Amino acid sequence: VAFLSFALIDPLLVDETGDLLWVRGLVVLATLAVLAVSYLPSAARRPVVLAVAAGWVIGGGVIAVTLMTGGGESRYHEALLLTFMGLSLIIPWRPTTAALACGALSLAYGLVMWWAGATGPVGTWITNNGILWVAVAISVTATIWSRRLRTTEFIGRYQLALAHEELKELDRAKSRFFANISHELRTPLTLTLAPVEALLEDGGDPLSEGQRENLELAQRNALRLLRELDDLLELSRVENSSLRLRIEPVDLSELVVGLVEEVRPLAARKGIDVSHAEVLEASMSILADRLWVEKILLNVVSNAIKFSDVGQPVELSLAREEDRVAIEVADRGIGIPADQLEEIFQRFHQVVPSGTRRQGGTGIGLALALEVTRLHGGRIEARQRPGGGSVFRIELPERPPEGTPVERRLQRQSSDQERRADTEGLLEWQQALRHREDYRLLDLQDATERRLVKRNAGPGERRSVLVVDD
């Protein structure tokens, strides 16, 4: 482009420009031909040859134009300086190749002018050739500098790629560790829960009030631990793409209304009124995994109750928008800082540091909700509510996108590790446990309970509480 654009200046320097325009056109066509050849598969093995060819085509054109416009007395030879600099900075060739290519062009300039008898005055001739050879030296130096920069950049990218792979492997190892430890801990924990529940349900030997309270406390904490292990296991399944959805028709309006009625008595213990807005459509049915949609909603609702003060309302609303349905959960709680509205969906992230926060939690629930919502082809986001509080918005399409991993109804999918770690009876019991109210609503129980152990001190008993304030 530069070589051709200088044709606009030719009329200011010479009288006849017709031949010059032809030479410029031929040089541009030859350069484009070299460029076209470089795209051939066989040319990939000859990059240096193509680079030198491009340099000589352009440089030869400059020498021809210089000869046609006065030879040694022409200023057109200065375009060779631009050619040397451009080739040295753009083409990643070796310094020896740059020296040979640019040196040959400089030598060709001197020989052509001498052969044609167009060297001009001796002083001009010496000056022109001296400047060209200095330009060759500068071009070689620029090539060395450019190659060092490219080498440094390549090494940096290579080390970054290695570090990235190491981090990915560490992340995979972490996921495997969480999955393995969840499997290993879940089985003995289940075996601990089963006899505790058997004792609580056994009517043969009545338990004293203290024994029952201790067993209920053990059961409650074991359920909480089992819930955390299940969340870790599901998160690891999402990471290695082994989570499968059980798709079925789900009436979201019925699900939301039923969920509100189920949650309302628990929220009332904290003085919180959970309500739902009137649904405009009689039915808002979509194809989704009912258990996961319910789990996502329970997670968001329990967070809203957990971080709301006593007496503040929580409201659910439902609306159809084109080919998807949107569910919003609004509260008037402590709210979320604007700079953390996206970070709260990161794994193990907590808005308030765990050492100073009043409420429990591990930072898994919202991360899992985000992954499963994306698996459905939807999205979940949070925003601040005017006047205080926050709003969580969950959007689900009418059906999951093509290619979504789906679990077959007639054949239960389980890993080899699950088959080794769990017996068939335990798997059945664990599946049934997920549907139980005391397991499903565990987060809400934690968010609304007043005390873990009932007051049962007798008239003659006294208890002490040590309060340490930093």
C-alpha cells in the first residue's frame, strides 16, 4: 500500500510518470503473488524463502524506480531504508538472514547504478551507499532486538500455559478430593443417622426428655453435615459434567404456591411473612428437573429469611416472558454490596467473613444454584432492592437446550465409586431422605430456630454463660 501510494507524489518530482506507475503496479502484483503463495500448505515449510522473496520484490522495485528517476542523484533510494526497517521489525527471521537479504539489496543498488552509469557525483554516490549500509546494520540490530522480544514473550506465554495447566490439574484434584471425601464420609454418616432415627421412632423403650433432646440434636447436626456433603458431591459432579437432570413437566405456579405454604410456618417463628404475588396465568408449566428447581428456590428463600431482620417480609413473584419463566424472590434484609452481586455466586464465597458473620453457611448453595440453572439453559442473578434488601431473579426456559445431560428414568445412573461405597439399601434410604421435610427445609430451620437445645433446667439447676467481648 505504501509503495503504491507514493505514486501520488511522483508528479511533483518527475515529468513522466507513466512508466513509474507501471513499475509500481507490477511490484504490488508480485508482492500480492508472494502473499498468496504463502497461504499454500506446501509453502508453510519455506517461510524464510517467502520472506526474502517479498523483501527482494519490494527492494527491487525501489531500485528500478530510483534508476528511472535519476539514479544516484534520485531521492527515491531512501525507500530502501523503509524496506529494511519494515522487514526487520515485521518478519521474524534470523539476524543472518536479515543481513543477507538487506545486504544483497544494498549491494544490488550500488551495482545497478554503477552498471547503468547513473552513480551521480562521487560525494553523493558515497553518501547514498554509506547510508544504505548503515541501514543494513541497524536492520540487523533491530532483528536481534525483535527476536529477543519475541523469545521473551514466547517463554512468558509458555510458562503461563504451564501454570494454567497446573492450576487446572490442581482444581481437578480438588474436585476429586471433595468427591471422594464426600463419598467416604456420607456412608458412615448415613449409618450413624439410621440407628439414631430408629431410637427416636422406637416406642418400645420410652426415652427420657433429656435423652430425646440429645438424640434430636445429634440427628439434626448429622443431617446438616449430610446436607453439606451432598452439596459438595453435587458441585463436583457439575465440575466434571456428570450431573444428569431428570426432566419432567413442572407447573411453576403450583410449585411456588406450595413452597410458600410449606415455608410460611417456619418463617413465622422469626416474624417474617412469606407471600407470593398473584399469578396471572393459571398454569406456567415448563420441562425441568423438579427436585433441582425446588432446591434452587429453597436455597434462595432460606437466604432471604436468614439475612432478614425480624418482622421483614419476603415475597415471591412469577411471570412468563416470551419463551421463559422468571421467578423473583425479594426481601428487605441487610442487602448485598454492589461490588459483590456477581461474586456471591462464586464457590465458597461469603459476603461477610465466616469469622465475624452471625449466620452459618459454606458458600456452596448459590454456586450450585447457578450451575444447575445454567444446566437448564437459564440464568440467575441478584440485584439491590431500592430502600434496602435484595432481589434474586431466576429465569428458566420452557425446555432445556439440546444436548443437556438427562438421566434415564428406568436406569439409575451412579458412579463405580458409589456402587463400591454404598449398598443398595443405603442408596434407597438416601434417596428417600432427600424428600423428607426435615431434610429439605433444613436451611430454613437453621434460619428461623431460636435455640438448638430446649430449656429444661429444673428448679434447683443453674447454668453459667461466659461472654468474652473483644
